Amino acid sequence: METLTGIEAYGQSLEALADAGRLRRCRTVEPVPGEPWLVCRVDGRRAVNFCSNNYLGLTEDARLKEAAMAAVRKHGVGSGASRLVSGTSGLVLELETELARFKDAEAALVFNTGYQANVALIQGLVAAGDWLFLDKLNHASIVDGALLSGARWTRYRHLDWEHLARKLEKAPADGRKWIVTDSLFSMDGDLADLRVLCDLAERYGALILVDEAHATGVFGEERGSGLAEAQGVCRRIALQMGTFSKGLGGFGAYVAGPEVLIRVLINRARGLIYSTALPPAVVGAALAAVRVVRDDPSPRQKLWENVRYFKPRLDAVLARHGLSCPSESQILPVVLGDRVMAVCEALLARGYFVQGIRPPTVPEGTSRLRMTLSAAHTREQLDGLLSALDEVLA
Ligand SMILES: *Cc1c(COP(=O)(O)O)cnc(C)c1O
């Protein structure tokens, strides 16, 4: 093909990334017929998946699959329009009613993805003249929403409440104040203390938006709705956002909170207004997932059993190699620096698929191996990864 004028520089930018060890590519992951979902082929090589966010194994749950297929049979494969035109079906409203109850909130609103939800929420609720206080390690979609909102924004050191308090103290009294945080941090596996955050918000007249993407279905003894439930603060948090794409096994996102804020979002959130509503299969699966998580604690209990089995054994392996993993959850990162991709390859050669996460997803100098556990992992698979890791790190 003839070279288009002006694209050479893009090629050079890719070479620069490769030279810095930062070039990314998408690996092909395919199911192995007759095997459970976690056993896959990665670029043709058979491996056990230790990097998906399918924490509860719901991706292949028969109840979700049947709900998705029933929705297709009844409604077809597309929603036909955006929510405000003709894309709001009874199925979507049923999901929103169920979600509001699940999250102990007045109302809920479904979005197409977590990324879109965060951008749309922040842009829809916060404007020039307002203040945003973000954790330094918040998800990229939160940062993008902040940029798009035009609000004044500042980042406090990761989970450093003193630092946040000082920033709140110094902010002028004019304008609304929103604190935005992930509840379970996706690249570190650590948790926000939402009770402390609520105390601060109440003291300084701020509202809280919490992103429960990785905590939904994982935390919460009774309903499994997230860390806000587990820490007993659902009603003190203005907006609880989360996704159906991780623990809930499917796709899509939601926000739950006071009806007035949900109505403002319906009127102002551009990501909701100018995008076609989710297809019925996705909505059907999400509705089934919420019900499964609420009524059946066994996948959640199985996940935590796996975490309790694996974590101390991982700590012992890592200690032998002078490494550690300070996680408090099913997300288990080990900072390895520049050798991370070589370690990934060596693990894949031994039949374990674990991703390396590099900057700019994580801060400079903190490239890490990010292992994630699922309720569907067997003891044998967990033990296998531990011995492969021990071998590779040696
Ligand atoms: C994955 C993730 C998102 C984005 O959700 P998608 O549904 O994948 O777009 C948002 N916030 C956090 C904290 C996430 O980890």
C-alpha cells in the first residue's frame, strides 16, 4: 500500500514504545472445547487464566446464559435507540429497580460501560466552578471525566486521608465538592476506608462518588453489592457506581443514588444521552447476575476461600525471592519492574496466563505482575501457579 503522508511519525512512535519495553499488543484468547472457561488458548498455547476479572465465574453460569438468550428471543439483538429516544425497555427498568434495592439506594441508572459511566457521571454532575478530589490511583475513566467536566480538580496521595483533609480544608467555600474514589483499587488490590471518607465528606460538605467496579459481587456479607455495603455506608455515599463486566460476569455499568441525582444524569449525562442503549442480551444477563449474587452467596464464599488459601502461600513464595504483595483482596499484584513481561512469558510457557501491567496504567517504575483469583479456580490450579511462580522467580 502507498504510504499516506504523515503516518511515518506514528510508526516511529511505536518504535520508541518498543525500545522502552512498553509496546502493547492484544493476545488472542480462545476457549478450549470441553474445558471450563478459565482454561484457554493464549496465542495458541493452552493455559489457565489468572488475569480475568471474572471473579465469581459467572461468565459461564447457566442462569446468566439462559437469561441472555431469553432476552434475545423476546427483544432481538439490539435496543434500537438511545435510552431517551426508544431504548428504555421494561427489562432495563426492571434491572434499575433491582439495582437500587441491591445497592440500598433510592434509584439507579444503567450505563453502557464503566468507562462511559465515569466520564458521563462526572461530566454530568460537576462543572466549572466545582471541585473534584481524586485519589492519585483512581481509574483512568475518572481522570478523563474530571478533564472533560471543566471543574477544578486535585489528586490526594493514595488512601492518604490526612492529605485529602488538608486539600478539603484549603478549598474555597464556593462551588460543589465531590470526592471520587475506587473502593477496591484495580492495580493494587487494596481498599478505601469509606467510613473515614464519609466522615471527611460530612465535615467539609462534600459529596462522594465511589467506583465499585472490582468490588461488586465480591464484598458485602448479605447481598454482595460491594464495599459500601460491607462497611455499612451505602446511605452516606451520594453515588455508588459499578459494573456488570467484572464480578458480575457480563458487560455494562450502573450508578445508584438519590432520585434527584439520577434525574439530573438523565438530563445531563452526554454518555447516556448520545449513545445507543445496551442490547437486550446484555441487560438480561446483568439482571440475572444481580439476582444470583444477591440470592446465592456460594460463588462469593468460594472466591474468598480461594483467596484465603492462596494468599499466605503466595506470601511464602514471594518472601523466598525478596518480594511481597500487600493486597487485601482477590487482586494480587507483585511489583517486578522491567522483568515483568519476561516473567509473564515464562509463566505462559508453563501453562499460566498472568498479565504484566506497565506504565502508564501504573506509575513509572512499578511494573507489576497482576494475578486475579476466581471462585472457579481449583486447588490444583492454584498450587500449579504457585510452583510455576517459585520456579520462574528463581
Ligand atoms: C474496569 C474499570 C472501569 C471500566 O469499566 P468497563 O465496564 O470495563 O468499561 C471503571 N472503573 C474501574 C475502577 C475499573 O476497574
